[in-house]
Amino acid sequence: MDMILSILLLPIVSYLALAGIYQLTLAIASQSSSNVEFNATDKQNKFLVLVPAYQEDHVIIKSTKKNLALKYEYHRDLFDYVVVADGLQEKTKMDLRRLGAKVHDVSFEKSTKVKSLQSAMNKYDRGYDAVVVLDADNVVNPSFLAKANHYLNHGYCAIQGQRIAANNQSIMALLDGFSETANNAMLCKGANKLGLSSKLSGSGMAFTFDLFQSIVARLEAIGGFDKEMELRLTSNNIYIKYAEDLLVSDEKVATYAAYAKQRGRWLESQYSFFRKQIKPALISLKEGKTDYMHKTLQLALPPRALAPFALLIMSIIGYWLHGTLFTIALTGFLANIASYLITLPKGPLLRYSWTIFKAMPALFRSTIGALFWMKRSKTEFLHTRHSLAQP
């Protein structure tokens, strides 16, 4: 009986352990230095900054006011700041125009971020060199456009900036911020260090205008449009650069319920794209498209908040069953833990260690809850509301 149970569990444990070892590999790779030195360039690109805002009246005014401070480090004539207004109040739109933003009004039977971006690109279809995409709550560093200009002038056409947590007032926001930090290190910086494309985060992104226009016109995603963009870019041999000096603050989810809903949306899009792309990705290996294959395999990763719990349970089961199950499960568990210890800031991690430990059961339950949101997100865009809790 023990042997049968071990055989049944071995494929699951091996999958989780391989994901943990992969995660550790990226974490180690991320620790090498990445100083970027650019020579002075004369070209000043004109940017179209797009900010899709779905019923975000309570945050869009604040973020727009802060972001238009970009004019102090990048000439105001060289960028247009466009809020794609989906369901915003008329007063909000008037206030946005008063601040100096352009407002592109949209309305859809079923709203998605992709539809908003496509509509805006159909209207603002000429006169720009590059596009920046932000979320309604994002506040960028004043030098964001100036630095993005340097990356574009040095040949990068798809760039992901570094999203940093804007809030940590709740334990969930703190955990979500740690997750973002780990993502940046492993899936962005670590991947680049291994010669592979960074992940896209859905905001804090910059592209050459023609590339973004051609890619966004073909997007179909209800949720997870960033995943679809990653696949389309890498399938066309376009490298995604991670620029950790392009800083943008991003509000983290503050409650376990919001976390479950958001992760459910992300997981559904992740596994849906994996099912669709694995066959063409395998075929593309004949053409040497390893970056595309890597992006596709990334979509098969287990939920990162769930994997350590599952591996710990499997380690305990494996201990009583003996054999290789225990060794594989424990190796995967330790690889997961080590990847976070390597990538997360040591000071905050130590300071909040007991708080984090106490929050683990609730995080586990919320991750399980995310699995129940997956089905609903197939047909409905599950919007995460923001409050712009940053100063």
C-alpha cells in the first residue's frame, strides 16, 4: 500500500520540486550585478502614456497629479498622458483635463483592459515613438521617461520597469509586496541574467510605438493580457528587457478576499495560455525559439504561495512512507524557501518574520480560494479596486 501511494504521489511531488529548483536557479542568477551605463544620446522620443482606468475615480486624480510631475525631467511637449476612461464620472474627466491629461472615453458591454488599449491605439495612431502603459494607481519615478528614452535609444523595444510596493499597512499588502519583490528578482532580473526574457507585469512597461501597435491589435485576453503579450513577443524573437531603474509604485492588495480574487484571475489566464501555447512552442523549438519555449513553460508553474505548503505536507507523508518521495519533496521545499531568503530584503523579512508566520494559514486558505475564482474569470474581467494608499 505504501509503495502504491508513493508511486501515485511521485509525479506531483516531482513537478513541485522541479518548480522549486527552477525558482532557486533564477534567484541565484538574480544576485549578479546589473549596472547599466548609457552614453549620452541626442534623440528625444515622443511618448504616449496610456492609463486604462475602469471605475477608478477615487485614485486616478491623485495618480495623474503625481505622474504629470514627469514634465520636470522630460519635456512636456514630448509626452501625452492619456487616461482611458471606462466608467469614470464626468467630474473626474473634467478634473483630469484640467490637470493636463487627455481623456479617451470608452464604453463596452464587457470591459477589459485589452479593449481599452486597442481603442486608445486606434485613436492615437501616429506621431509617437514609444508607448508606456500604467495602471490607474501607478505613480512613476520622475525620471521614468528620461530613463526609458535611454533604453529605447540603445535598441531595447520591449521594457519592463520595476514595480515596487506602494503600501504595507496590512499583512496581506506586506505579503503581496514581498511577492512582487521576489517576482522582480527571479522572473525578471534572474531570467535576463540567463539570457531569457523578463516577465511582463501589466504596467510600468515601455515599448516602441510600432511594436506595441502591432501586438496590441492582436490581443484577445479577457484577463492576463501581459501573459499574452509575453508569448506574442517571444514567439517573434523579441527580447523583453527588465530595467530595475525604471521605478513605478504599485498598490498591493490589502485583504485576503482581494488576493484570492486577483490570483484566481491570474491563475486562470496562466494555465489557459499554457494549454493553448505548449504545442506551438514545442514546434517552434525547431526554429531555435528557446525564449518562447521558456515563457510557455513558465506558465506551467504551480501557485507560488501554494507550492511550499504542498511540499511540506508531501515531505511529512514521504517521511512515513520512506523511499525517494521524502528526499524529492524536502529538496523542493528547501529550494522554495532558499529562493525567498535569497531575493527578499533581510531587514523587513526579519522584522516581520513572526507576523508572516502567523499569516501563513490565512494565506494558504486564500490561495485555495483563488482556485474557485478561476472558472468565473474565464468569461468575466475581475477588476481589483485600488485606494492609492501611498503618500
